[in-house]
Amino acid sequence: MFSSGKDVLSRLTAGGYISELVTATTIYLASRLHKPILLEGPPGSGKTEIAYAVAKAMDAEVERLQCFEGINEEKAIGKFDEALQRLAVETFCRSGSVEWETVKKHLYSDAFFAAGPLLRAILSPRPCVLLIDELDKVGQAFEAMLLEVLSEWRLSIPKLGVVKAHTIPFVVLTSNEERRIGDALRRRTLYLRSDHPSPQREAVILRLRTPGHNEDFHREMAGLAKALRGWSLEKSPSISEMLDLAQAIELLGYEGITSEMRDTLLPLVAKTEADRSKLLLRDGWASLIYDAHQYSTEASEA
Ligand SMILES: Nc1ncnc2c1ncn2[C@@H]1O[C@H](COP(=O)(O)OP(=O)(O)O)[C@@H](O)[C@H]1O
Ligand SMILES: [Mg+2]
């Protein structure tokens, strides 16, 4: 159990996740108030990773429900194992004296139920982080189903009954904002924005993940990230793409970013034809490098 926001922050940092005190304090409060956190922001901004980082900090297991269009309750909660049920019926029949009421009761017990991530999370004997990832991909009916478990900490399962939580998991809901999450669910959460980091924080993340480079390089890359995001591209690069870029530069044996590297690095930076054309414009890349250099000073502040 966490003792304060500062405690959360230092444990996240020790585990390699670079956060801020406000975020860490929200995580602390969510863990004490038994509230889910809802993280909204662009892809690649560290939403999924935070669930794993919190789990590491709590020494907890992660149960992950990856959402997708058309996901149903069976996928989330689980379902009766029909093959096992059939096998049991055959065995009962062979054994002779069959008391059907007893058989039926037995067949619809938890022994024949293959639990999904939601059920596993609330029945976990150990501390658990329940990650419900990319919730914006599901429909309203599925969201409504989540309301019960996330506020009452129990699940009503047809033919099995009501299952109450053994442990209350730490719940992380994430959304890339492709669809708006309903207000009923929002009200039950503590809300966190997951935006692109400041150059200073990005430089620290880059340093952590690509320790082979020197600090000037990390600052330059953080400056480049800010410059690219200010370029009104169709698809601005996320932290994970900046990490790819840093690794690529390392592999190619370059020390920093120069104008000559444009064509080699373009596939890592521009992911649509429009963005590619924009960066191929005369002086486009050169002025980007210039901006990156200006912004890199922000990465060294503080
Ligand atoms: N605050 C952070 N500290 C350390 N690494 C981070 C941070 N944010 C993002 N990353 C890196 O970026 C990658 C992508 O993050 P991810 O959580 O998958 O993004 P999202 O779920 O928002 O799409 C992670 O694997 C991690 O390496
Ligand atoms: Mg994710």
C-alpha cells in the first residue's frame, strides 16, 4: 500500500516510469479511495505503461482487458466451459445413478467457469491492477456492465450468481478518445490527462531508455519532439516513436541530428504521405532542426 503521493512518485521512478507529483498523488488517492483512474490522451503517451508501472510499484499482478469493437461480457467476465460440462455429463451418466438436480447445480458452479480478466481481478488472492485498456473502442452497453463491478465490486453472472470481490483491484481505464466515454463511468473515476510530456520530462525518459547517448543528445531529441509536435502534422510523434528514433540514431552510429539525415530518418518521423511531403518541403527539415535546437534549452531547465 502506498503512503503518499511522493511515495508513489519515487516508486514509479525506481521502476523506470517518469511521472509528476500531481499524477502520483492522484494514483495515491485512487488507491486509498478505491476509485478507478481514467487516463485519456493520445496514443503512445504512456497510458498502458502506467498500469504496469503501478503494478510494479505495488508488487501486484496485472489483469488486462484489451478492449475492441464488439467485445462482449464473456470475453471480460468469462464463460462456462462447455466441453468440460459435456465431459462431466458423460461421466455422470456412465456412473449410473444420476440425480439431475445435483448434476445441474454442479455443472453451473465455478468449477466449470473459465474466468475472464474482470472476474480474475476481483477474485485475485494477491494485490492486483486491473487494466481496462482502450475503453473508447467499446459500446455503451459494455460500459454499463462495467459500472456494477467498478462501483459495487461485484459481478452478476447468469446461472452462476453474484460474485463479490475478495480484493479490490487498482483499476486503470485508458482511452485514446476515439469515442467519448460516458459520464456515468467518468463520475466514478479520478481523471488524468496523459499528454505529451514537457521537453524536460521527455529528456529524462529518453535518457532512461537509451542510456548509450549523452545528455546533450537527449535534450536535442526532446527539443525535436516538441518541434515536431508544433508542426501541425497529421500524426505527431509520441514518446514511443521518439524512443524508436533515438534507438535508430544509435544503431546508425550518429551522434546527433543533422540536416543530411532527413531522408534516412523520415520513415521514423513522418507516418502519412501528407506529413512526409510537409517535411520534404524546401527548408522544412532544416527549420525543424533549428526549432529543435531552440527547444532543447527547455529540456535543461530545472
Ligand atoms: N512516463 C514514461 N516513463 C517512461 N517511459 C514511458 C513513459 N511514457 C511512455 N513511455 C514509453 O512509451 C511507450 C509507449 O507507451 P504506452 O503506455 O504504450 O502508450 P499508450 O498506452 O498511451 O498508447 C512505453 O512502452 C514506454 O517505453
Ligand atoms: Mg496503450
